[in-house]
Amino acid sequence: MLDGFVRDLRYAWRALRRRKGFLIGAVGTLALGVGTNTAMFGVVNAVLLAPLPFSRPAELVEFHLADRTHPTGKGPLSVADYQDIAPQLSSFSAVAGYTDSHFIVSGGEGEPQQVRGVWGTGALLQALGVTPALGRAFLASDDAAGGDSQVVLSHELWQRRFGGSADVVGRLVTLNGRSYPVVGVMPPGFQFPLREARGLPGPVELWIRHPAEPATRRGPYYLSGVGRLAPNVSLQQAQSQLTAVAARVAAAHPETNADLTLAARPLKDAFVGGSRLTLYALFVATGLVLLIAAANVANLLLSRGTARRRELAIRVAQGATPRRLVQQLLAEGVVLAALGAVTGAVLASFALRVLVAFAPPDVPRLEHASIDGAVLAFNVVVAALCAVGFGLLPARRATRIDAYDALRPSASSTASPEAGRMRQVLVVAEVGFSFVVLVATGLLIGSLSRLQNVDRGVVNPEQVLSLQFEMPSARYGDAAKLNAFYQRLLEQSAALPGVVSTGIGMSLPPNLLTITDNYLVEGHSPKTGTSEQAAPLLFVSGSYFTTLGMPLLRGRSFEAGDGPDAPLVAIVNAAFVARHFAGEDPIGKRLKIGGPERPENRWLEIVGVVGDVRYGGIDKPADPAIYQPFRQNEWSSTYLLLRTRGDPYGLLAPVRALIASLDGDLAITDVRTMRERFDAAVGAARFRSLLFTLFGALGLLLAAIGLYAVTATIVGERTREIGVRMALGALPRHVVSGVVGNAMRTAAIGLAAGAIGALLATRLLRGLLYELSPLDPSTYALAAFVLLGTSLLAAWLPARRAAGADPIRALHDG
């Protein structure tokens, strides 16, 4: 049997090679479907399916604060929360908290540079279960022992700044002006966390133990929690304990935690969960493209089977059994599938590189996507399924051939009614699948359009240059020194040619929020059983608002007199006023940062109200926000803003020189215009919209080709009939309308089936849409218009050619 099948494969290759047009069309169509699916599976495999690169990753869990009434929401922990919670979590063998940060690294080789790092409690690296390549990780016991924090370097930073020296363990590294001992070096490629942090692009290059001093207040909130489940403990059991622990903390601190609980999820969900819906939606879209491509190839084979009817009849007459015919036709499917798989793998490799290059940076682990063994196996399985599907349709027909009838001189070359119906069904499927992809594409494009037109609260963001730098705490630990530096920077940068205004702030819209904290509004007590609310807290200059173009709605901005010895003041946004002072004048009212557990905190007088901007994401409504003057607060990580008259990047060199003249050890990072920041915020939405547009266009093209091919085949089979009708006086427009009408009826049936499928499938996109319903009627109408218009063109071309034929020649050829 194997020898016979090998002979069939050789025969199939020779037969296909003689029909190069058919071969190129079928293999090209299949390669597009298989290639896009293989590339998308490579992404899904790397991001969602591959295990995390830690020891026993299924045991790792992320936990966070959540509202009791909305447990799906999440928020960071405060140090006080973590210190209250961690000792009670017996369901975990190790528990840690961590947060991303910037560090200026000096010492070793090269000039001081700013790198991304992580503050983590003692058990952080221990919980991950990855053994350092050199030295040791800091441990939970280090927290108990107290003392200075230790640093663990990434392999890449060790090589770059310390030349891979083996004696780096025990040496001191200077971070933000303070010296810390190096205790270890992680293995090459080790990363934690496995995601881009907001405002902290690039890989993590060091881990430093978080100070273990007892917390003196409940806020602020910035820690992420991670733990490793104890042996034989399930996630559900751990969640039960977290809920009980959260209830005890809430009872002890009702003023801040009354309505808060703790929620757990697998660490993998924390890192890649945000990309899951997008990637699965894209994978489904490529699957629909593959089905359209497969239907196209099956239609080609059915049409070819009709033309080969006489050849197959001769083989039956010579004694070929139905099984033998099926084997031969399956062999052709295998050859086509193999060629499509190889070509598709090459196409997938190219497509994967393009995907990785142009994808937004917030898709974790995407850089690991490749055509590996698992992806190639997927490619082979898809191709094998296609081979069986391709071969079965014509093979099923071949078993029903009547050799005597097929070999009669008067036998018609027209397809049998069964074959005709099957071709129509395949076209209906192609049109339906294409409509589903087109509707999804339209919804995502509409959602992107709404996101891009959101009121950002920033005027002409393309004219505002922003850059970030970290002030070394060893040299600027004194508030007076820090504020004096900021004041000199503002004054001298404002004097640069081409600068309209400058400002500084610790956070930026649309998603670079550094800190939130609890607050009290004088005379406004929280409802019984609820904790104090938290809001974004921002330390800025008065020129921050004018530089961004945020309108001053009431009162005044920060002034030179709002110094450290002056009464404390605050500016709130419109959302804050709407929540607490609806119908009232907020000017002169007072608020306090922190809850009742910080009675020593002073009251702040509200002196102004500014417009809203979004710090939690461009797709999130503006939260109530509290601004304080930087001169009354100290914060070392700062953004400098410059509103310019001309090209913002033309000022980058003068600004660098200015900062270097003020302090040559400062490293500047994250240089972008505000327009670029807003564009980056919609990068994921733009990327998935672009991919869906490509898949939608590809599906539409393949469906149009399928409809064209079937219409052309039908016209070819009806050549004699058309000739007779025209000889009897039928006008060309009658021929065109008849052919186009039949094709459009088929397209309309496919459209109706696709509409039902779209109504069901697009509900899955609800989480990806912004202010747009999955049932948006204008999107469905536009998709139907595009699909029917394309179908009309695909049917009109062969119909027009048939109507222009010579009746005498048509009768002769028929």
C-alpha cells in the first residue's frame, strides 16, 4: 500500500506540474491561509501557551487589592497592607512584594546611566525559584536581619558594566548616589516582571531588596504581590485564605480597608492576561481566513474534477476500484497541502518577524515568538487536515462515476447537480466567513477612531517635548536642594530659544501615574462600611498646567509664594469637584492626604480647579486628581515638559546640555513628545485594527476570487446554452443580469449566514471595544455594502466576458 501511495504521489506531482496555473493558484491560496495561521500560532504559543521561565511556574500566584463589590478590578498594595498580610499567608511557601523603578547606575565601566530595576522584598527571587548564575539572591531572612539592601544584577548589566568579572559579588554598586553590595548575578535572559511597565520601557537590569522598616501609614499604594503556593495547596484554597486575611485587615483598619478584599490569579494571567483576548481574536480571524482559503482550493479541485471526469471514467473502465480513485485524489490533496505547508512556513517566518517588529511593546514575551518545533507541528497538522479535506470532496464524487455514461460521445462536460450544489455551498461559506471578519474589522476600526478622538485635555500635544530623569537621593535627599535644582531647571529651560513654557511633574497622561493615596475632604465623611477613597496624587509646578495646555477652570495656579514654609495648597480637577462639590464652590475648601490613621497630616486649601486629563489610561475616564506644588513636596523621579514653537526634537540637544551643566551625572530617558505618548497609548488598539484589516482584506479577496472562479466555471459549462439564447435574440444585458443575478443570490445567502455568525462571534470582542456595541448597525451595513459590492464586481467580470462572446463560436465550442 505504501509503494502504491508513493507512486500516486509521483503521479499527482506530474499531473499538477502540467497545469501550472492551477498549481500556482491552489498552492498560493493555501500558503496564505496556512502561513497566516502558523505565524499567529507562533505568537499565541510564545505569549500564552509556553510556560513562564521560572521553576514550577504553575505554583506562582499574583495577588492584589480589589473592591468587594467589583472583585475583577485590581489595585496595588501599600507597604502597610503587605506587611499585615504576608505573615498570615500559610497557603504560600514564599510571599513577596515588588515595584518597578528607575535607577542611575554608576561604578564599573562607562558613564552613569539610567536603567530599569525592581524593588522587591526579600523572598522575591527566592519565590521564583531561579538559581543565580553567580553568588546568591537576597532572601526572606535578609528582611528579618534588617540592614542595608542588597543588589542582584542581570547577566547583561554584569557583562556591560563590570566586564563579566567573577569578583563582582561583594563589590559595591552605586544606585541613585547610594552604595549597595552586589550579592548575585542572574542567568542570561532572566527577566522579572515579564512585561513593560508604564513609563519604564526596556528590560529589567537589576533587583534590589526593598527596605524592611515597619510602615507608619496605610498608603501609598504601589506594590504588586507574588507568591508560590505551598505543596498540595490549590489556587482556590489560597484565595479563601486571602479573603479571610483581607477581612481581618479590614476589621483592624476600617477607615482604609473596609470595602477592600484580596484577589489572586495565576502569575501567568497577570503578565499575559491583558493580551489573551486580542491574540485569541486574531487567531480566530486567521482561522477564518484559512477556512476561506481551504474552500477556495476545494472549489478549484471540484472544478478540476469536472474537467477530469472523462479521465477518471477511463480508469474505472480499465478496472480501477473506487478505493483506488480515492487514494489517487487524496494523493493530489497531500501534494498540494505539502507544497502549501512549506510555502506557508516560509511566509509565516517572514510574517512573524514583521509582527514582532511592529507590535506594541506591551505584548509580553513576543520577542520569543519563532517557528520552533511546536509551531512547525501545528503547520503540519493544519496542512494534513487540509489535505484530507481537499481530497475527500472530489474523491467522493469519483466513487459515483458511471464509466459508460461518462464515455458516451454525447456526454456533457457540465458538472453534476451535486457538484454544482457543493460549489455553491463552498462559496456561501467563503462569503459568510469573510463577512464575520469584515464586521470584526469594522468594529475595531470604529473603536480605534473613538479612542483617537477622546478629549485628552492637552492642547497641541505634538508641540510638547517630555523627558524623564531620576535625581540621586544621596545628593538630593534634602528637600531644599531638590527644589532648588528644579527651580533652576525651570528658569533656565524656559529661557532656551524656541521654548514657550516649561513645567515639571511626577506623572504624565495618559497612563504614567506614579502614585495614588487616600484623602479626606473636610466635612465629607465616607459612607458607613466603606473606606476612604484614593486618588492620583501629583507634585507639579504651576507651569505644568500651562505647558500641557490644561485649562484653569476656577481659582488660581501654583505661585512662587507656595513654598515649604507657606500654607499648604492644592489644585483639584473637574472630576474631583463633580464627586465632592457638586453645586458648590470648591475654592477655599480643605482636604487632607491620608486617612484618620495620619492625624498629624496638615490640611491643604483648594486654591484652583483645572480640566481633566487621564492618568489611568486613554480608555479610562478621568479620576478625581489632587495636585500639590513641588516646592511643598519632594519627589526624585520627574518629567520635564517643554512646549515649543518649532520642532520639539530640535531642543533635545540644548536641553541635554543644560541638564548636564546643572548635574553631569543625571541620565535622561523616555524622550517623547506628548503626541507620541498618546499615540503609544492606543498602539495595541491600532495594531490589532491593522491586523484585522489585513485579514479582512485577505478574506474579502479570497472570497471574491472564489465567487469569480465559480461564476467563470458556470459560464464555461453553460457556453452552449448562452450561445443558443443569444442566437435566439437574447441581448448581452440579459446574459449579464442572469449570470450576475445567480451569483448575487449565492452571495446574499452567504451574507445572511455570515450575519448570524457575526452576531455570535463579535460578542467576544466586547472587551476590546471602546464606546461601541458589538451589534453596531452601521458597521454591519458597511461590511455588507463592501462585501456585496466586491461580489458584484467578481460576478460581473465573467458575465461580461460571456455576453461579449460570438454566438456562432459559442455554439461550435459548446
